[in-house]
Amino acid sequence: MVTAPGEGEAPLGPPPDGAPPVLALAGVSKAFGAVQALREVSLNLYAGEAHALAGENGAGKSTLVKTLAGVYRPDTGRVLLDGEPVEFGSPADAQQAGVAVIYQEPTMFPDLSVAENIFIGRQPKAALRRIDRRAMHDRAAELFERLGVALDPEQPARGLSIADQQLVEIAKALSRDARVLIMDEPTAALSGNEVTRLFNVVKALREQGCAVLFISHRLDEIFELCQRVTTLRDGGWIASEPVAGLTHDDLIRRMVGRDLDNLYPKQETEVGEVALKVGRLTREGVFTDVSFEVRRGEIVALAGLVGAGRSEVARAVFGVDRWDAGTVEVNGERLPPASPTAAMSAGLALVPEDRRQQGLVMDHSIERNIGITGLKALRRGPVISRAAERDRARDWAIRLQLKFNRLSDAVNVLSGGNQQKVVLGKWLSTKPDVLIIDEPTRGIDVGTKAEVHRLLSQLAADGLAVLMISSDLPEVLGMADRVLVMQEGRLVAEIPRERATEESVMTAATGGTS
Amino acid sequence: MAPDVKSAGGAADTAAPLLAGLPDRGAPGRLLRWDLLVGLLLVLVFIGGSVGSPGFASVDNLSFALGDLGEIALIALAMTMLVVAAEVDLSVASVLGLSSALVGTLWDAGWAIETIIPLVVVVGAVCGLVNGLLVTRLGLPSLAVTIGTLALYRGLAYVVLGDRAIAEFPQQYASLAVEDVPGTPIPYPVALFVLLAIITGVVLHATGFGRSLFAIGAQEEAALFAGIRVKRIKLILFVLSSTVAAFAGVVFTLRYGSARADNGMGLELAVIAAVLLGGVDFDGGKGTLGGVIAGVLLIGLLRNLLMLNDVSTEIQSIVTGLLLIISVITPRLVAVIGQRRRRPSPVPSPTPPAS
């Protein structure tokens, strides 16, 4: 039964033995509101291959994974299983069909044993419908043997490292006879040895005939583990090709390759005094010995992989988290540890990573959200002046071209981009000297993105010191005067604008030597 | 109130039809309606009581009913602030009992009442400090901590006084707790309550401290990132709540002229019922003091009515319990229904790409 996959001209080459791909996407598109997350994407996964999925943040990788896993249904196009069209109505359907997803940080039942976690909901039964613990134990042990790892099935899941948890998840997938294993950035939180062990497991599975879809920002890993790679950019399919014969540069070019000029209006500014000085800042187990300066008029980007410790540094500098050693100075004044209040009055502002949890009180109105950072300034006698609060909010709403209906509307009715503007207004209204902005344009549309970039550029020109954390490489390269790169909790590189390229930043961030 | 400016960009792409047209007082419209609902219920109970139970609407009875509410009402003020900040203090009635026991013992030992009262209030503050430190320093849930101290402080009350009852307090203080402000039918504790209620209302709804409480309750992390001293504020609230409870213990003791370790047993439930009935969300971040006052009065009038009609205390307790449950369930039902209606709301259209 050799059915040609739906789109006969599917990206890459003939299957090794003429069999159809185990799992394929044919011309799949998916939109969320106005955002086109996937555009006509095709992908073939063959038995026995490790296939990498490459692309920047926001390129559509997660949407693709979730489509394969039955979380999303494509708007157009088809999912093919063994060459036959299927419709996954739910993740359970996809699981049933042998598709398993291993997430970066699996969720386990901490108080159950490893074996119980593997067989949760499908425990082998003995007479009288009792759970057959011995059979469960034996089968778990068998699975671990097949994977070639030493884990005790009776060990409680609590206290397992993330790497071990992933192995338990893989064992669980095998116990369901999964034929397709999708691994969404499994190595982001693993150490070097753990990565090696995971790769050995994946190689073993591949040899046993599984298809593996592997997502990683570390290019070296793609070259080490995978036979083929599919690249996405802005929701569109760019290429599917064998890894052999590609270079790092080729792959990065496929992932990026776009005109940066319009989206990144960078002004020439005059660099002034040091406004923020961080000295040998350490938070044990999170980041170590981080030192840098940001001067007035400068935009300094803090780049690195997710989990490298960038946001954690920002949190500590602003005082939300404690630090164990080191100093933070704003305009030459040393900040006490763990006091956002002191940081604010010294002239520091932090636009946090998670708008919905940290940036805004979602149920509260626009004016209240903007006013909350200026409660002292809004006081008339002992009480808050509503008029002053409204004026402040209106002022910033106009300056930031916020699109809103009423200032008393809850911020949760605004679009992501407008919510981000409220957060910016909330912080800029404190008239800071140093603005730390974590993922300034995550999840907002292209138009607003350009507006935010123009604003940052203008702020720097007005003499603000800006520290921008971003996982969006084009944004980093387009906006920053200097790029600091963190890797695994350490500052590993400082690259001036002239020498900052995709390659140089990526290389530093991944600890690569290429 | 000044008219709102229309969108600076001219587009009204983020309309929320459900919220439009509601009074703009800062509080979400749904809660405003809930406040009104409780107020309306209060009026209905009052009318029903006047018609159905002779003597209910008399000045004497109402004055008594209000006086009887004094401690609950006082504690409810502090409790409102705690619940708005998404915390709760279940130990208040035990602090009241401990305070009562201390008043009794010290009076029995020959102390002057002028020394006893401040001392007892300080002990209350210390009780609150213990609650607050356990919650803020160790990060324990306040529900669990204060269940623990509920037992602990009540136990201490028995250690202090055993199962004795001390009576015979000096007349001038005892009468302060029951007598009316001269020329009015308002008992002193009620007058005190009115004063404190006004202060609490202003603090909660018009000051930066109040704003901070709502922000903490609605989204603690966002409050922390906005430079609000979340832990310090919570600590203050716990100290305040126990201090008020200890003071209420003094009032209680003098009003009944009897100091006992089991004074005010179970009072915390009435307080929390009143707060929740008043429309304060148990998850924090929402509510008005006006609603809570209506809730306190509603519970007080209902209890008074039941008493007048010789309904047993068991039934009274059942009524309080039912009210508590209804007041927790109803806003949630309303929210669910609201969401159902809101579902087909327009998705904000994207802004056009900038040139």
C-alpha cells in the first residue's frame, strides 16, 4: 500500500524504502485571529529518521508541533498518517495514533513512582481488577532497558531531574507504542552529559524505527543528531533538506534572511554617563558573576537562549529576587538587595517578560494599571486624586498611541500590542533613567512591534539607558548598540554593534566553537 | 466625572460591549450590582421583619440588634482589607476570646482597667504579628496558618482563665459598651464602628494603600513588579486584624459583663460570611466596603429576626452557613453566565503596519 503523500511534490526526497512518511503535513495553514501562524507548510517524517525543525522564535514551530499533536486543527491542508489523511480531534487521538510529544519540562505526578507515572490510567491489572504492581514494575524496567538507561521504576518521581523526567516521558511514549516522537526543545534545560545520554536514547529509538522530530535552538545539536532539517520563517516553509552538506551559516540564513531596515528604526545617539552598573552579580544556581554597564543613550541587548538566566538577572537587578553576591548601582547609587521600591526611586524601571502575570493587573482598568507605579505622585493629601490618575493615563495613552475605548476599561480587553503599551506607559510615567525591558515585542503584531522599536530608539536618544532582553535575534541586531550574550547563567560575550551578526551571537549563545 | 477621551488613534477596535454603559466608579459593574443586590435584600428583610414581627422595627430592638453586631462589624472592617488582598484570618474569634480571658484575669488580679485595655490590645497585635510572619516570611497559606492559630489562641485563652467566668467590671466602662451616645439611639460601639468604617472606606477606596491591596489581591506578582511592598502590607493587615479583634474582645467582655475563655466562639464565621456576602471575592482583588457593611447588617437583622421568632441557635447557624455558601456561589454563577454571553466578543483587529 504505497500511497503518495497528499502533496506529491513534498519537500524532500524519496523515502529510503518507498514507504510513505509515518506522519506528514501537507499544505497546512493555521491562523489565530489576524496572525498567520502557519502558511502552507509541508513536512514529511519518515520512520527511522531524526528530523530537525529550525526557525526563530515566532516562526511557527510550536504551532506546527501542536498541529501534529492534535492540539490545533489546521485551517487548510491535511495531516497524513501513513499516507492516509487523518483528523486528530484531540491530543488523545494523536496519542492513539502513536504520536507522542516530549516537552521541555514534563509534568509528572511527584508522589507516584516512576512506573506508576508511566502507566498512569493504563495500569496492568491482576485478578479482581487490582493493579498488578509486579507486572508494572517489570514492564517499566523492560522499557528502561530498551532505552539503555538506569532508572529505578520504584523511585518516586519527586526529585527526578528534568533529564530523568524526560526519559520517563519517553518510556511512557514507548509503552503506548509511539512511532513518532516529537521533542520540543528537550535540551534547553539539560547539562552536557544529560544531552549526550538523551541523544543516545534518541539514536537507539531511531534505529528501532521511530520517527523523531527534534526542535532545538542549539544548532550544533541539530548537526549532531539529525539527518534532515526543515526550516520555518514567519510561519512559512523555507526548506527541507539533508543536514549533511549544510553549514551553520546556511541554516541561520534560512532561519533569518529578511530585511531589517523598516522594522528596526535605530537612531544615532550620543552615549553619556554610566546609568546602570552591575558588578559580579550572583544568585546561586541561577547566574554567576554577571558584570556590565549601560550608559545613557545606549540600547544594550542581553541575548542568549531561553533559560540562560537573562530574565533572572533582570529580576534581581530590579529587586524582585534576592541576589547572593555582587552590586547594582544606578547613577552611582548602590541599591539595597531585594527592594523594587528602592530600585524604582533610584530611577530603574522593569517591563517584565510576562505581561499578563507580571506586567499588568489584567482585571484592572487602564488608568489604574498606569497609576499603580505613581501612587505617591497622584496623592492629594491622603487620598489618590482620580483626576490626576486619569490625566496621567490619558497623557501616556496619547503619547504611546494606545488604541482604547475608555480609560476605565479593563486591560484584558486590549490586544497584546496595546497591553504592552499600557505596561510601557506604566513604567515610562515614572520617568526612569534606566529602562530594563524583557522581550519588548513578544506576541505582538508587526505594526506595533515597529512602534515599540521606534519608541525605544527615541527613549535612548532622549538620554535613557535601555537594557533590552530579547530572544528575537533580528530585534537584537536591529536595535542594540552592544550585545551581551549569556549562556547557562554566565555572561560569555560582549559584541559591539559593528561585529554583531546572527552567527556571532548564536555562536556565543550556544557555546559553539564554529 | 469627566467624559472619556476616545481612542487616541481614532479607532475603537477594542470595544467591550458588556462593560459599556455601566457606572464608572472604578469597581467592575458586576460587583456594583452585587452590592446593590445585597442592599436591596437588606431593605426587603427590614420590611418583611417590620411587617411580620411586631417589635422588630422598634428603636429599642434595632439599637440592641446593632449593638449585638458591634464586634462582628468591627472585625469585618479589617477582614475586608485582608480578603481584598487575597488573605484571610480565621483566628480573630480566638484572639477575641484570648483578649476577654486576659481582661478577666488581670481585672481579677486587681489591675486597673486603664492599664488592662492597652496591654490586651498589644497582645492582640502580637498575635497578628505571629500570623503575619508565618504567612509572609515562611510563605504559608493564611487559611492554614490561621486555622492553627485559631486553635492556639483559644487554647491560650483557657490557659489564662481556665473555665472560670469573671464578672463585675467597673460600671462606667461596662456602660460605655452598652449605652447610647447621649441624645441618640446609637450605642457607643456602633458610633465607633461608623467612625472606623468611614476611615476604612477611605483607606480602601481612595488611598494608595487601598489601591495596593486590590492590586495584590488581583495579581500579586504584578503588584510586586510594580514596587508594592507586598509582604510588608500583608503583615500590617494581619496585625491590624488581630488588634481590632483584641479590642473587640474588650468591648464584648464589657458589654456582657463577663470574661470567659470561650467568648466569641465561632464568631469568625459570621465575620467571613458578612464579608463574602458583601461581595468581596474570596480570591481577592474585588469588593467594596459598602457591600460588606450591607452584608454585616443583613446578617445582623436576620439573626435578630430569627431570635425574635424564637428560632433555635442551631437554625440560626444553618442560616449563616447557607448565606455564606450562597454568597460564594452566586458571583461565580454570574461570572460564568457573563462569560457565556461575552464569548462572541470581537477579536481586536490588528493595527496596520507602520510605514
